[in-house]
Amino acid sequence: MKQRYRLYRRGGNGRFYIQDNTTGKQESLGTSDRVEAQRLLHVRNEAAYQPGLNSQIARAYLAAGDPEIGRRSWQYVMDAMRRSKEESAERTRERYESAFREQPFDRIRSLVVIETRPENILDLLRNGTVSTNMYMRRLHAFALSMGWLPWPILSFKQWPPRRFEPRRATTEDEAARLIAVEKDPEWKAFLELIWHVGAAQVDLAALTAENVDWANRTISYRRRKTGTLAIQRFGPKVEVILQRIPDQGPLFPHYSQISSADRATRFAKRWKELGITGVSLHSYRYAWAERARAAGYPERYAMEALDHSSSAVSRFYAKGRGRKCPRWRSTRAHGRQKCRSPT
């Protein structure tokens, strides 16, 4: 194995120095005695050699069971994880692809997985966002589950906590102000409908006339994030909005063609002009859930309307409101209950 340190002597003071062949760092040994300097050099190289030898022995044992373990990079793990999502909903695949393209992951792309140190991951997380932390955790867990990591690089307690920015619902006054100043009729209808339906913006933009069942007065669609079916009944207010937009093809022809980021940017520009802070298009989902909770809307129906498989998620969305006495009408029809929309 190549020696890590080499010895040299400076002519000016006659003292001996060593240079780290890995980093190029130079350091004085504090002696002019060659025999003493040679002994110090030997100790330094022996100290550096032993960890390296242990690492080589460990890699030899691991390579016997997995020949690729010494060459597998984090980019390989990212590609494998993306392929594992091919059967998932389209939106889920897009989220993983977008997350792994982020700049902080450039720090580990070419790094061999089993050579990764805790400080490599901590450095990545310091330079990333909450999303980086979340997807790095999933990437680390995926590598462990595949046997590509023989042991965790960071234990559960060592991962920095994910600190989310405060989230809140759009208020009725804010929604009305945004609609009042909007000149584009298509975007105005979009903002009105998202308030009443509470759909994710990517799902609302993708709605077509086929998603509206006028006979049963329902709007149904497959969520891009999960691929599951979301169904919601609509009343007179939504009916008025639907009558103003196309009755064939996409309900929002222009905004269905642009990206989610472009729609979010347009929304952000408008609310900044109005001096509104702390909201986004996703805040309309919180608003719908809060109104449903305040109206006493049964949780199972709110979960169906927003397509939440977990009641914990629904409660998180509706955390801004306390529960009031139920004010909904129910009828027994074919053994099932029907409820009015909270709006």
C-alpha cells in the first residue's frame, strides 16, 4: 500500500518535515535528528496504514458476496429507486425525478456508497431543503433495504430534524380579494373552483368535461399523486362556475398545458401584489378541510373528497378549526348516507 506521508528536510533550519501525500499538507516534526524523524514518520504511516488495511479487508469480504459493492455510486441508487417507482402514479415518479435533480445531490452522485461518511450526508443536508432531507432519508433507507449498505451511515437520531415552514389555509376574504382583481376569466374560474372543490392544483388543471357528471352532480378524477379516485358532489355555486367554462375537452385549456411551477408562480405574483403572505395554491386544500370540519362534515366523507387515505392527514389539514355541532342532512338510501358539501 502506498505510504501516506513522506519525509523531507529544509536546509534553512535543518528541521525535518512530513507531507501528507493525500492532502498535500505539510507539518514540522520539531526535530533535526534523522533517526528520531524516521521513527516519527514510521509511526504516522503505520497509524494511517492500519485503518486503510482494515477497510481493504472489509471490502474484500463484502465483494465476495456482491462484486459491485466497491463501485456502486449514489447515482446508481437514485436510478434504481426511480425505476422502482415505474408502477407508481405519474406524479410520484415526477416528484422523485425532480428531487434527485436538485443541486445538493451533486455532492454525492459520484461517491461510492460504502465509502460515504456521515459528514458527506450532513454536508448535503446543510446545503439542501426540507425536501432534500426527506428524499435523502428515503434514498438511504432504499440502499439499506437492497443490501447495498451493510450498515447505516447515520443512525435515526443523527439525522437533522425536518423543520417545515408554517402552513395555513387561505381565508375566505383572501380568496375573494384574489378573484376580485383577476382579469383573466380562465384563471378566475380556476381560483373559484379550487376554493369550492379543494383539489390539488395539478389535478384541478387536468380536469376535462368528462370528469363532470351532471346527472349525479359530481366531479370525479384520478389523482396524479396516488392514482386513486376522488369524488365530490357540487352545488349551485360550482354549477355557475362550470357553466362559464368549456363543456368539452379541458376545463382550463391554457392552464392545463403549463407546469405546476408556472401556475404557482402566477399565483404567488398576484398575492404578493395584494400583500398576502404565507399561502399557496395548496392552501386551498387546507381551507376546504377546515370549512368541512367547522361545518361538522363527517371525516370519512372529507377524506373521500380530498382523497386522503389517512385520517391523521385529514386532521392535520383541518387543524386550524375546532369542531362544531354537525349541521348536515343525512338520508338512508340504499343503506348509505349522503351529506351536503360544506360549501
